[in-house]
Amino acid sequence: MFINWTFLLLFLSFFFFLSFLMTFYLNSFFMIEYLLTSILSLEYKLYFLFDWMSCIFTCIVLFISGMVMWFSHEYMFYEKHKISFCWMVLSFVMSMIMLILMPNLFTLILGWDGLGLTSYCLVVFYQSVNSYNSGMITIISNRVGDVMVIMMMIFAINFNTFNILSINYLELTWGIFIVIAGLTKSAQIPFSAWLPAAMAAPTPVSSLVHSSTLVTAGVYLLIRFDFLFQVEIMGMILLKISLLTMVMSGINAFFENDLKKIIAFSTLSQLSMMMMILALNMPDMAFFHLIMHAIFKSMLFLCAGFMIHNFLGNQDIRTMSNFFFFSPSISSCMLISSCSLMGFPFIGGFYSKDLILEYFLVNSLNLIQFSLLMIGILFTFLYNFRMIYYLLLKKSLNITLIKSSYDYFMKYPIFILTITLILTGNMFMWMLLPNLKIIFLIYFQKLTSLLAIFTSLMIFLLVKKLLNSVSNLNFFMKMWFLSDLTSYLFLWNFKFLLKTSLSDWTWVEMMGPLGLKSLTKNKFKMLFLSNYKSVPLVLMLMFLTILLLI
């Protein structure tokens, strides 16, 4: 079943690639319009937009989905519910395609909400307590974005249309709704807690979610509404939030030991980079990096899935050493994808990432913003060097169980993605950015990326022996306590209400004046009288202070 769907998805991907070539070189687009119904003067129409951006993005989504289905044929071979898993993945892909091809708020909410619902089903696929908690954090965080899209629909009635392309009116309230919706879906601060929690899903799903579907939906929505960033305050707010998210994700990835969570934090870092360049009103450059990131991140996740599968489910990088001697080909592919993530010259990610960094260097960033950018780039190299060192270079004396798998169903998709990554970087740069301006940098600025590579390598070699003694650095290993700030207080009360069986402890009494007074009093005592619980409040005050200083 997986193989049949693989061929169908690849065929559709090839069809949309031809559509991209036609719309791009003809400099045109096609729109299919179907009238569903009309109420008074408001018409409910179904739109299908085929322009170069939607066609190439749909092509990439279908191509990666085909590779994931091919990989899942062996990875999920012994799963009891693999048929339902296949249908959930397909519904997930269809929701994303609806979001891409239908520029209508009425159908946008269907794809937007469909992504949230199917992602919850996939996160809780393994049916454990950890999966349940991760799924709850994921779906509750994404509910915020769904509410924002619904509010956008309510405001769109004032324009007498639900068509996104017909709305180009700059309104602050409208822009706030769109930005918050994009921040929740792309897991920017303060909605970052759900993204590493979603790693409870099977690895093929993680490859699909963190490359081209769920987390990129927010970036794609903001690219479509790029006229909002002509307002200076909108771009300034988005730039500050994305810079802090990039630093936070890089630090957490450096101190993390779970392989999938390290790659998840790297996804968060790259999403922040897309948001940063989008805040400077460069949507084409952000879309180019989105495409390249989708290719090398899906490849990186599939390599990690191959390792986890052969290490019998183990995800701790400290016990996954010597893999290069077991599978040199997959190790080489993982090294290529990691180098692409770091922006190593002439590999796919280099063409988009180096271009973005050069554009930042010629723009007027203040000292704090430039420092945060350099720290984020430095930690990007650091956690990649650490991951490569533990997985491929370190010789461990631990007794490690390795499953000898000679099935090539998991290797072929990785090889195809590797070839695609190497060949498409230069091609897409000249195709998607034909009017690119020449950027002139001084000698020191041009060497900034290379200096960051060598500096991070030297720092890693100096501190690698200290990595095992930082287990008490909870601030860096728990996303600046964002999980506690965004979920703990609410989920604790929800669990408390579920355990309550007395009939007089109802929602009315709990949420009434006395209940709210008691709740506020208890939370005040918990935050200020407990040493551990007071840390999130202090960190939130620090976060707001830094945000004001940027």
C-alpha cells in the first residue's frame, strides 16, 4: 500500500513541477473559481490558485511525502495499525495542499484546522502517556492559531470577500491576527513548547511535519500576506521575536541528547531565519529558504529514522556511536544534510542561507540584534558539530545493539533526496530569484560565516568534555522554561478538574468569583514562595526586558 501511494505522489509531484515551469516562464497564473452559495451580497466561492509559488511548493510537499511513504514501507512494516497510519499521513498531506492551493479564508480554515487535527492523531499514534501529553500541548497551542484565522474570517466580512488575493488593505488588527496565527503554526516564542513535544510521533511523520507541512504553514501564510510588513512596526516585532527564538532553539539543541529533538530545535532555528528575512520584507528570499530547508531537513530526519530503526528505538546520541562503520552511505548522507544546514559552500542550503546572512549584514541592525544573530549562527554550527561527533566520530565502549537490516526500502529515499539536495540549490537560486541584487560586502563581513564555522569548531573541541557535567542547567535544556510558562499552569488545573468527582465542584463554582480568587491566591503563593516555581516568572520578566531593549 505504501509503495502504490509513493508512485502516485511522485507522479503528482512531477505534474506540479511541469505546472511550475509553465507558470514561471509564461509569467502567468491560473485560477479556478466555483460558486458554492451566496448569502445576501456575500458569495462563498471555492478557489484553486495555480501560480509559480503554489505549484513549486505543492511539488516539494508531494515529493517529500512520496519519499516518506517509501521510507515508511520498511519502518512501519511490523506496526499493527500501519494502514490507519498511511491514511492519516495522506489526510495530513491533503490538508496542506488545501492550504497551499486555495486562497480563500473559508477553505483556508479547513486546511489549517485539518493540519492541527491530523497532527494530533499522528502525535498520539503510539498511545502512551508521553504521546498523550505531547498531543495535548500540540493541539492546544495550535488552537490559538485556529482562533486567529476565524477572527480573520469575521473581519473579512467587512471587505465583502473571503478571497485572500482581493485583500490588500493594511489594517493593524487584521495584521495582528495574521502574525499571531503564523507564530503559533511556526512555533515562535512564546508558542515554541509544542514543536519538540511533537517528536512523540513516528519518525517518518516528523520528517514530513518538520520539513514542508505543518511548521511551514505559518511561514507560507505570512509570505502570502507580505504586504503587511510594509508597516514598520509589524516587521520590527516579528524580527525581535524570531531573533530570540533562534538563540533559544540553538542553545537548547546544543544541550539536548535526544536525536529527534536536536533536529526539531534545528527546524525551529531555521524557521526563525525565515521569519527574520520576512520581517525585512523579502518574501521571495524567505520562500527560497523554505524550499531548500524542506529538502535537507526531510533528508536529515530520514537519516535519523534509519539510525533509530537500526538501534532498536534508541534515540540518545550518547549511546549511538560508531554508526559510520555500520553504514558509511547513510552516514555520508547525514553529513551532507548537516553541512547543508550549516550553510557549507555549494551544498543546497548554502545558496539560501548565505544569501540571507549577507542581506542581514548590509542592513542596519543595531548592536543587540546583530549580536543575537551571531550567537544564533554560532550555536547552529555547535549543535551540528556535536551531533556529528557523537553519531559518526566518537568511539564508544558502550554495548550497543544494532539491527542488521539489508532492506533497501529505507536507503533509496535518502539517496534520492541527497541527489536532489545537491542539484537543486543552484538551479532554484537562479529560477526563484532572477532579479537578485548584487550584494557588496567588505572582506571581514564576507568571512563572517567561515569564521563562525571555525570558531564554533574550536569552542566545541574545548568544551566537549564538559558536556556530560551540565545536567543541572535546566534553564538551557528546558527552552527557557517556556513549557512551564505556556502549558504547566493550565494543564495542572485541567488535570485537577478531571480528578474531581464531587458534584458541587463544577465549572460554575470553580470559574466564579470565589474560585478565581482562590486560584489567583494559590498561584501567587506558588510562584513567589517556591524557589523552583518562581524561576519561570523571573525569566518571563527577563524576556520582556530583553524584548524592549532590542
